[in-house]
Amino acid sequence: MIDFPYIKQLTRPTDSKIIMLVIDGLGGYPNPDTRKSELETANLPNLDRIAQESSCGLTNPTPFGITLGSGPGHMALFGYDPVKYLMGRGILEAIGIGMDLGKDDVAARGNFCTIDSNGCLVDRRAGRISSEDAQPLINRLDKITLEGVQVSVQLVRDYRFVLVLHGDGLGDQVSETDPQNLGVPMPEATALSEDSHTTAASANNFIAQARRSLNQRVVGNMVMLRGFSRLPSLPQMTDLYHLRPAAIASYPMYRGIAQLLGMRVLETGDSFEHQIATLEQHYSEYDFFFLHYKPADAAGEDGNFGAKVDALEKLDQHMPEILKLDPHTLVVTGDHATPSIFGSHSWHKVPLMIRSSSTRGDGVQGFSEKSMGTGSMGTVPATNTMLLSLAHADKLRRFGP
Amino acid sequence: MIDFPYIKQLTRPTDSKIIMLVIDGLGGYPNPDTRKSELETANLPNLDRIAQESSCGLTNPTPFGITLGSGPGHMALFGYDPVKYLMGRGILEAIGIGMDLGKDDVAARGNFCTIDSNGCLVDRRAGRISSEDAQPLINRLDKITLEGVQVSVQLVRDYRFVLVLHGDGLGDQVSETDPQNLGVPMPEATALSEDSHTTAASANNFIAQARRSLNQRVVGNMVMLRGFSRLPSLPQMTDLYHLRPAAIASYPMYRGIAQLLGMRVLETGDSFEHQIATLEQHYSEYDFFFLHYKPADAAGEDGNFGAKVDALEKLDQHMPEILKLDPHTLVVTGDHATPSIFGSHSWHKVPLMIRSSSTRGDGVQGFSEKSMGTGSMGTVPATNTMLLSLAHADKLRRFGP
């Protein structure tokens, strides 16, 4: 928790290495038929054995009842209060795909979408148009010009892109143009602060030109913009924790967050096999590794209980490769719950286990929501996960005489 | 928790209805003979079945160890930090009996009490004088006049009344005249802030005149004043949570709190049967119902273990009537513990269960302090109860990307 005022004085560099494995959307909920959660259903011999040797607990969002997005969820895990340091999606996506941003630039996340002849939204994701199909459209959008404001558009993946506006006097307090419902017209962007009128006008001009450029299409004939934001200035993990941190994640947003917090974002591939190979290759160079595992969340979001179980079992098979590196401290947790039966993120607690050279187990036999709740760490505010990780790695000095 | 800065953006109106049943003084403590608490002793088939289908946990006051009054206890349940938004008892009682208050008026709660010939307190409640006997005395007190300050006195019930002072420059930082002990003289009211000297002088003048007016009596020959307070300005639940909230409570203080928070306070009768009838009658009109059940606290305060068990069993028999309304989300909790063996409020945790269309139970079999502690919500700061209720009712958007 970086807002603990003595954090810089208490942290110390040591030789011990921390691997923090973040299983996106880890937390689940019982299937009504079997009364077992995804974790309880999955066969996880390696994660279960780690649980038997770990300090165990559950993290919860602060305050209870709030459902975190993956952005705030990861911020919290690294010790940053997401309420205080929340960043807009536009900036995160732009950084994630490596766009070069100045401190006054405004970024927004874009979706290709589909409207009917009345201008009403019929598909927020344009039939999940592929990256191949989207790239030529992106090239058109990138050629749009606005008076006094430079425009840059880049594809993220599939139907998603980033718009960056570069110019003078661009505030980032602008409303989104996603109506959040189907069958209704799309709202214009509006300025929510005095200094954001130019940004809102530029966004609306961009959308109008994009619509004209796409209007021959049936699917993907419109764009929506949201998450208008500028680069925040964030305390750096190197400085706060005296770490040499590295991030191994495939998805742009997670790479973007890691970079903003001062982690070295390592080049890696799309699969978890690639990520493990990257971890092995760079293991000697850093002392903190954020290792991100996405498939559990994707399956949960799809409402696919079986796929989430599979994703967890696949991860379990990789655990011996991680253990072979013999990290002093292995942290296994998630950024939020994504119960398959809800098909979305939720407010539920998330398992947390920390195995270090000093832990001997809490009597917990397996890796699940219920069993972790009986562990020695109890319920932990998610923003305290980083301190507990540092503590297990012997990287925290005593506070006070 | 209304101090979560994004609360207004995250809450959304939906069709789902929440009934929050607040069992006053719910939390108990084991009887030393049986080692069972009131909840564990009572036969509660309906509440037990609800527990089996709910998210379960325990609420605790913040900070731990604080014993909450019913006022702060209820404020916390509705998401208002009672330390930040604490209201004086005088204001609460005045609003509860429907007195018309201006924003500069100061209200104090009064007791008829009994002093001996030396002026020492011998009975703080004047033998619990009845409302019938008290009313003529109230009429006398209401005729008292003070220079530059208007006086209004109204009976609450039995030995309790409200004094309202109306005038210019009336601060509310005034000490109480209840010595909190018997056999000692009663202290004068003293100003605790610069702007409260007029109020303190008016209060002392009022007490002196009241004493002269009552000095022929043996019992109820004196008054004491406490809880000097002015009307607070509180964020409204309608605005914060996008709810249409209604309150169904018989006792003045709870009605007063509900009104201050923006709930519609429904006319109802003195018994819980009346309250249930009111709930049924108005069920279609609101989407949040605060339903208050008082008898458990009254029995606990009397130190009557058996009576508290009875009060809980009587409530249990009414649960089918509540369930028949088929609320999307049913919250069952208390404002504080009132263990019978202490005969007073206490700092102990309070059971909390939330049954919604998405909950499937936590494996908890019955409604008790111990069993709730094993539930999925764990220990919940009482001020987070409202967020968890909104989350279960699908009335909270996700926070961040």
C-alpha cells in the first residue's frame, strides 16, 4: 500500500525474488447444480500442493460490494488505491499497444459498432470484426484531419482501437458516446469540465467523419469512443519498493498499467507458454515478476463454467515450470472475481496464497474460495497484497523501535 | 458507503426491489449455562432456510470495539459513516415525533427525573411516569418563556420529551445535564463552543423554571436535558443510490433518521403486524424498504434472554409473509448487538445475510453469530452493508476498465 507514509523507508532490496502470478478473474461462484465453484471443480494438483505450503487468505475490494474492472483490480494488487489513482481506459490501451504519448495528449478507446438506418445502435462490437478486417478501416480513420488537433488511430485488436488527440488545451473530462444500451441513438461526446470543450468538439467531428467514411458498410458502420484520458503521474514501484520489477503479460492494458507503475514490460508472445519462456529467459535480471494469466477471466466473462475450469487446469500444468525457478516468494492471486454463472466481473472475494521459504502451510488442503477463507491471512484488502508479498520476501523493515 | 467518491456514477436504477430487515439489537452472546446465544437457542425455521440460500457474514462497527447506539448503527447500515454524519439525539427525537424544525433551531432530548431535597438525582426516569401523567406536565413546560428565545416542548413517550429552542445565535455544542450517576447533584449545561453560550444559558433558565413548576411533586420533580443538536444536512439516498426508498418503522427515532436520509416514511401502526401490512400495501411503489423490528433490542436491554428468544421466534413466523412478496434482494441484519447477558448494547459483530436471485448459499445451515462467521462475505464493516445490498440487487455498475 503505497499510501502507507513510511513505505519508502521500510522497503529494502534483497536477493529474494517474488513471482506474482495474477490469474485474471480468478474468483468464482458455485454452480447451482453441483454447488461447487470453478476452483472446486477443477483438478489442480500443483496449485493444491502450493496451497498446502502457503500463507492463505482472500482479498476483497475496498469498499466491499464494489465490482472492480481489471485496471483498478491490478492497481490494487500492486498497492495503488484505485480510487485515488484510477486511470482512463484510453490511456491504458494506448500505452499497451506502444503508442508514443505526450503528457498533454488525450487518448480514447474506440469500438467499431453497427447502427441501423435510424442511427440506433444494434451491435456494440460490430460482430466482433477481426483484426484483418478492421485494419483497412483503421487506415481510413487514421487519415481523418481536424482543425488544430492532430489525430492518430491504431488498432488494438478485433473491433477495438485507440484514438489519440494531440494539440493545445485538450482536457480529458469528456463523456463517452457508448449509450450502454441497444436500440437507442448514440449520444454525442460532451465536455464535463471547462477545459474539455475542444476535446469534445474534436471527438464529435472525428465521429462524424468516421461515420461518413464507413456508411457503405452494413456491419461496422460506426464508431464509439470512451475512456477519454491523459497520462497520469504515478509513483514508481522501483522507487517505492526498491524493486527491479518486470511484467510478463500479453494483453495491452496490463502491459500499459505495468509500464505506468515503473515495471519493465518484457517482450513476450500471445500464449502462456510464451510468457513462461520469457520468465525463464529473464529470471536472473529482475527481482519482481508480474505474470499475467488471462484465459480464466475470458471464460468467466463468456459465462462458460467448463471453459473456466479448463483454463485453471491448463494453468495448473504450468505450475511446475514456475516452481522449477525456485522463487523465494510465489504469490498466486487474482485481480477480481469473474464467476461463470454471472458471466461478468463481480464483487466477490478472491483467493490469495503466498508461498515463501518461511511458510509451512496453514492446514489448507486445496486452492479454492472456501478453503482460502480458513487460512492465516484471513480477509485482506486487495491493496495490502503487495505489502504482504514484500513481507514474505523479507523485503520490509520493521516499523518503529 | 457514500464516501466512496464514485458512488453516484456506479449506482443505477433497476426494477429489482430490496427489503432490508433491520432486527434492532440482533447480535447476542452465549448464555453461560447453555453456551448458546439467543439466535442459537431460538427455533427459527424460516430464518434458517433464508440463511441456507444467502450470502452470509458478520458486520462490525468501525473501529472494532465501539458500541454503537441505534442512531449510528442505522446510519452505518444505510452507508453513512456515523462518525462523520453523527446526529444529536434531540434532533432525531424531534423529527421522529413530527416537530417542525428550522435549520437554526436547537433540539434537546428531555427526561422527567426525580431529585431529593438536597437536589441529588434519585431516579433518572421519574418512575417511568406514563404518557398520560406526563402530558399535563408537558403543557406546563411548553408555557415557559425565555428572553429572545422561543420554547417548544412536546411529549415523546412516557418520561421523555423534546425541547426545541428557536432564536438567533443558538449553537448546539452544549453539555448534557444528566450526571450519569445517582446520588449526585445535577450539573448545569455549559457551552462547549463560542457560539453556544446563549443556548447553554437558555437551557439552564428553562431547567430552573421547570424545577420551580414541578417542585410540589415527589416523583418527576425535575428535568434533565441532553443531545443538544441542530438539523444536519445529509446526502440523500435517492440521489446517492438512485433508489426510491421507503421506511417502515414505529419508533420515532428510526422514522426521524429515515426521513433525514431521504426515505419516504410510511404511516404504520405500533405492531410488526401493522408494519408488514404497510409493506404489502406499498410494495409496488418503492424499490428499497427499510423494515425495522424493535422487540429483540428491547428484550436484550431488559437483560431478558428468554424474551429475546421469543422476540426472534415471533419475527421468524412473519418471514413467510415477507418472502411472499418475492423481493429480488432480502437483507437481514441488525444495527448493533444487544446481548441479553449484558443487558445493553455491545461491540460484538452482528449477523448479516443477503438473499438475492443470484445467491445459492454458502453452506451455512442456520442463522446465528457463529454460522454467519463462516459465510462468504466474512467480516464486513457495517458501513459497507448498503453497497453489498446494492451489488446483490444488480444496482452497481463496474468500477473502471
